[in-house]
Amino acid sequence: MSIHTDPDTGLQHGVVTYTIPRVNLLPPEIHEARKLRRTQLAMGGVVVAALAGIGGVYVLASGAANAAEEELQAEQARTSVLQAEQGKYAEVPRVLAQVDSAKAAQETAMANDVLWYRYLNDLALTYPSEVWLENLTATVAGPGPEAAVPVSGTDPLATPGIGTITFTGKALQHSDVASWLDVLDGTKGFADASFSSSTRTQVNEQDVVQFTSDAVVTGDALSHRFDRKAQ
């Protein structure tokens, strides 16, 4: 019971509150069945939420798998293109190897190459005017390094070289032949100039000296124009 005062009259009156007891008349079996039903509904909600979560994860995983598959296919396509391009150049290494082999063979074959026209031009400008050259014969060793022994036999004092050269010609005097030998011996690429014969004879009723001279061709005469290292 609670007492309240009327604000208008100032009178007090009491209010009686009754609490009616609640009595559950349902059998315990029904009550338990309802609890089980609520539990089942709650569990069902949990299962649905779990399934929804799993579904979301599956969708994400499926999307990632599809993206990875697309990327893999793209990489495979690029790989196929690169392999096709590589096939176009498969012959390049073999061709380069053949070119290198050909250059090596050329370098070996032309190891003792001499630019004879250069020497003929130089000699034409330097040999004495009293000398007339008629013929020359040059003999150079085959492919390989410069000879390790003198070309002129076993003479230990001879200059080692790669070959020999022989000139035949005429001169007015024996002294002119000596001057010619000095020119020949002073030309780079030639050494040990000497004459093998020098005899006086008549040509068109004029006394001249017929001579034959020799010289060693040294390594300084080599052109080296086919040396790959020099290039």
C-alpha cells in the first residue's frame, strides 16, 4: 500500500497494489519442449550464420582462384609468345659460332700476310736511280707464327724471319749494287740484304752490272690486318 497527497485538496488517500501470483499450469514436458524448440531455433540461426560465413569465404576463395587462373593463363600465353620468338633466333648462336670459326681459320691462314704493293711503292721511291729492278721472287712461310730459326739455313748469325725475297736487276756500277743493298737493308721488314751474283755485261753495247740480291723478310713486314685481337 502507498499513500499519495492530492495537490488540489491536500487530502491524503492510499492506493493498494495487489500482486497476483503466477502459476504455470503447463506440464513440465511442454515447458521442456518449448525450451528445446528455442534452443533449436537458436542453433539453427548459428548454423545459418555459419553457412553464410562459409559461403562468403567460398565466394572470396573462388574469386581469388579465378583471378589466379586468369593470371596463370596470361603468363602461359606470354611464355608461348616468348618461346615462339626464341625459336626465330635459335640459329643465331650456331651462325655466330660458324662466323667465329671462319674468322679463326682466316687469321691462321693469313698469319703471314704481307702487303707487297706497299713495299714496291716504297722501294720505287728510294732505290738508286742507277739501278733498274727487273724481277722479284718472294717466299713466305705457311700459316703459323714467325719462324723460330733463321730462314737462311743454319747460320746462327742470320736474322730469323718469315721468308725471303730475291731481286734481280741491273746497275751501272758494282758500287750502285752496294747502294741498292743499303736501301734494301734499311727498309722495315727486310734484313740481311746481300747479293748472290754481280757480274758485268753488255746491254745494247753498254757496260752494265747484272746482279741478284736477297734479303730476309722479318715479322715487321706482316700486315696484321686479319688479326682479330688487333681489330
